[in-house]
Amino acid sequence: MQKPDLTPKDYADILNNVPEGLFYRFPLCLVNGVPLMKHIAEQWEGVEKFQARPDDILIATYPKAGTTWMQEIVDSIMNNGELEKNKRAPTHVRSPFLEICSPPPVPSGVDILNNTPSPRLVKTHLPFKLVPESFWEHKCKTIYVARNAKDNAVSYYFFDRMNKTQPDPGTWDQYVERFLTGEIAWGSWFDHVIGWWNAKDKHDVLYMFYEDMKEDPKREIRKVMKFLGKNFSEEVLDKICQHTNFKAMKENPMANYSTVPNMLLDQNLSPFMRKGEVADWMNYFTESQNKMFNMEYEKRMKGTDLKFRTNI
Ligand code: PPS
């Protein structure tokens, strides 16, 4: 029997009233070789057996690659540019996070999705090989966003400091190494971006780049619009560009994660909408870190025609 809808208010109430100690920096456990937070690993069967619906839209990313930005763009497109509708709930309710699991009473991503009416916008950070098979059986449209490794690493480092449910990132120097070895939540950036790159021609996957979106947001939003089978006037496209730019999203409580309690995401440590730039990595990588990173990068990217820009 279908459970009653979980409203945004219900969800906020649950998060705001969790017993002390429920959230802590969850350790990582391997799921088919990929490190995931303990509760996800423990409830993996539910994720693996998740039943997609043919009109689901899957938004897939490595963490911190531009997920929230794409979620806001896709919601704007699905609402045909009637942006008032985007205000109905915060991002994590409008576009639930497939694999996320916390201890009860916090509902899992699967529970929330099962209570979400179609068409659903589903967020995932899963590498291609772990995505539930039903998405491919139903030929679901999927949008993947990739971000260059250096900016992705910096963004993830700051996020791991403020996200109180993920392992402590340690120092930046330690983190750079862990990022390269993939000993962080959701595993290796290399495996992720390459795995999805190889999958894009076998399934209905639109592969997007954060750097392209920064360079020419309108051009990139138009790509997404066409992929989703829509056709808007220039005026509507301009409105969506305006609504989804960094400044607008940083100020939008329905997009900036300010509705999630600080105990979970401590925005005093680092705002969720931090900088939103390309090449911010230059402010953090030392010369020797950069050299070491470049060497490993070359090795790991050998044999793929996937190319990134670390500057625009
Ligand atoms: S998460 O937690 O994985 O869902 O995070 P994700 O949304 O993938 O990534 C967060 C980073 O994306 C930046 N961001 C944006 N950049 C440009 N324009 C817009 N509209 C936008 N919205 C979010 C956000 O600031 C994080 O990047 P950094 O470099 O840390 O600022």
C-alpha cells in the first residue's frame, strides 16, 4: 500500500527533530568495491532493487560536480519556465537523492522517491556500474554532469568539512592524495567520469560539463531543453538562465540547502554555495601537489578520449 505523501514540512520536521547523536561522521564501507557511507551499504539491497519509472529523469554526478545547479535547471525546464513552481520545496525534496540512507526516523531516498509523484527528478552520485538496472530497462533519460578533477577536489574538500555525516577530510594535503586514490565517499573520480563517459552511447545519457555551463549557460541549458523534448522562446530561456545563475541560487532558500539544519550541513564552516567558479583550484594546489596530481591524472586518463578544461 502506498504510504501517505511525505510533505516538505514533514521532512523538515524530521530533520529538525532528530535525536542527538543520530548523525555523525559515518564511516565508509565498500559496495562492489565503491566506498559508500555505512548506512547506504547496510541498506544497499533497497537501492539496488529500486524500481524506476519510464518518465523518471536521472541526474547523475560525482559529488560536487554541479548536481544542484542541474537539478534547478531541469526542474525549471520541466515546469516550462514557470519558476514560481520551483519554490514549492527545497532541492532535496523536489529532486530526491536515490541512494541516501540515514538511521531511522529519517526516511531513505528510496522511501521518499516511492512517495514522489511522476515525473520524478532523481539525483544520484552512483558510478554507472552501481545504478539500479531498472533505469536502463525503462530507458530513462539521464543527464550526467562532470567537472574537472582539480576544482571538483577543492569543492569536495570544503564540503566534507561542513557535511557532518561524511568522513573528516583531514588536511588539504591528505585530501589531495585520498581524492586521487578514491578513498572518499562515492569512490574514484576517474572511475566515475570514465564509467559514465563509456555508458553514454549505450543509453539515453546527455553528458554535460560544468565548465561549459559556466562558459555559456544559455547554450548549455538549451541542450538540456532539447534533450528533454522541450522548446522554449528565447525569453523563457533567459528567465531560466537568470533563475539558475550562481548568485540567484545562493540567495534562494529553496536551492541553497539553508533549510537543512546546521548539525547536518554546517554552513558556518563553508557555505553550500561556496564560489561556483572554474579554476578556483589555483588558489589551493601547491606547485608540488599540482605536479603530483598531473602525473597521476595522465596515467589514469590514458586511453580515454574524455577531455576536461581546468580553466576557461
Ligand atoms: S552535491 O552536494 O554533490 O549535490 O553538490 P553539487 O551541487 O554537485 O556541487 C556544489 C558545487 O556546485 C556549485 N554550484 C554552482 N556553480 C555555478 N553556478 C551555479 N548556479 C551553482 N550552483 C551550485 C557550488 O557552489 C559548489 O561548488 P564550489 O566550487 O564549492 O563553489
